[in-house]
Amino acid sequence: MLTAATAISFGFFYLGNKNVANITIIYTLALILTALYTSGYLFGIIASVFCVTAVNFLFSYPYFRINFSLNGYPVTFIGMLAISMITSTTTTALKRQRRAIAEREKALAEADKEKLRANLLRAVSHDLRTPLTSIIGSASSYLENSPEFSEEERTQLVANIKEDSQWLLNMVENLLTVTRIRDNDTDKVKKTPEVVEEVVSEAIQRLRRRLPNIKIRVNMPDDFLMLSMDPTLIEQVLINLMENAYLHSGSNEPIHLIIEENPDSISFRVRDYGTGISEKRLPYIFEGQQMASETPDGHKGIGIGLSICKTIIQAHGGRIQAVNRSRGAEFIFILPKEKETHDNV
């Protein structure tokens, strides 16, 4: 920086602009930049001494001689030294403050990760153990007492085993989804522009293969919607929310999926018309708290699925919430539009 300032000053000086005040400004700028991009006070002090000496030696008459008797020289020296000290002190304090803020944010992020991990482990301990116990019990009953059961009872036992096995498979898929995100050091996902209608359609088709009797009503704009996302992960969110609404709402009415376009985002609302969510659990519903005790089936918790939904949405830079309506509950997640996607739309 000092070399560049000297070269520029020579250019000004030998092109006819021999105003020492202008050259002093150039060196002052170099001095400020030096203080900004270095740590501590040493480099600023060295730079201030160099600048004052260069102005005296190179650009003040008699040239290429040091003359400490020049008019105003002590003021120039003290001024440059003061600038370097103030700038160095300010920039050092700002750098330390930025480091402290970054460390605090990192610590908070790590605390959030540990909290989510602990909540997931608590949910996994329940949601994996209960269906496994049911599978083992049904299989043991079938093997030990099969001759005593009617054909209908045997069929029901096998159906129970299949249902619980499917539930376990779904949870494994959810846990793999979390692993896929956590393996990325930035906790972000690779997003590509996707057609919203196609992602929603694929999620519904996958869910209907799992739950053939589910009824879903979709409302979305007629306009062609594009949004940057990881389609597989967003499909998983939609499947989790719609499946929870079907299994835990206690209502036979169709699930309502509403998609709305906003200037800077697209919102997805999954609404059921059932019993709603306990007010006691509502504030913690995305923290891995299982809700098996409140469900008619008695073993299917929703803690893992909702924790994963939150993880996915946050990794997309969005937000998710749950609210109770006059009838039933509604889960809302909002995904931001990328700037280029917004411009194209």
C-alpha cells in the first residue's frame, strides 16, 4: 500500500501537480488502509513514520533530503500518527467484536444442533422401540399360536406387522434425511430451480402409495411457479405433514394443502379439520417431542417427522410453524425465493 501510494504520488508530482497537501492525502489514505488490514498498532505506527518521512524526503524542497525545520512538519507528523493510532485502535476493537460475535453465533448454532440431536434421540427411543415391540409380539403370537387363530386373525397379525414395518421404514427415511443435511458442514442444502406443482404432485403420489385411502384437496395458483429447493427434501416435508394430518387429526375430512405465492416467498399450508394440537405441546412440537399418548393408534409418534421438517425448512432458509384453527390444526412453512427465480417469475 505504501509503495502504491508512493508511485501514485510520483505520478501526481511529476505531471505538474506539486501540491504537497494532495500528496499528503494519498499517503493518509494508504495509512488508513494499512491500519484497517493489519492487526495491532505496530504497522500503523511504522506506516505513519514512513508517510511523514516520504513526504519530507521525496516531495518537499529541498528534494531527496530530510529537513526537520520545514514549516508545519511537526503538525503533519503528529496528525498522521494520531490517525494511525485512532484507526488501528478502532479497527482492532471492531475485529475483536466481530470475532466474539462469530464465536457466540457458532456456539449458539452448536447448542441448537445438540438440542435437536437430544430431542431426536428421545423421539427415536420411543418411536423405534414401540413398533419393534409390536412386530416382535405379533410375530411371536403368529408362530406360537397360529393353529388356534382363525384365518382372519392370522391375516390381521400379518397386517399389523406390515403396518409397523412400514412405519419403521418411514422413520429410517426421515433419519437418513437428517443425516443428509448434517453431513453438509454448512447445514445448507443444494438447491435447484424446480416446478412447485411437480414437487407437490410427486409428494402426493408417494404418500398415496403408502396410504391409499388418504384424501387430499390442493389449492394453488394457476401461474407457473418455480422455486429453488432440494425437491426430495421438500417432498419429505410435505409427506410428513400430510401423513401426520391423516393419522393424528381424528377426522375423515380431506386434508387441505394450500400453496400461495408472495412477492419474496412461497407458502405451503397443510390443514386438517380434526381435534387440533394440545396447547401444552404446541410450543414444543418441532423439538422432537413425541405425541403417542394423545393418538388413537397409541404408538405412532410424530416428533421425529416434525423435527426433520424443521431441519429441512431451516436448511432452505425458510421458517415453519404450527397453529390451531377453529377446527383442526394447520402447519405452515414458507420458502424464500431466490433473487434470480423471483426475477424470472
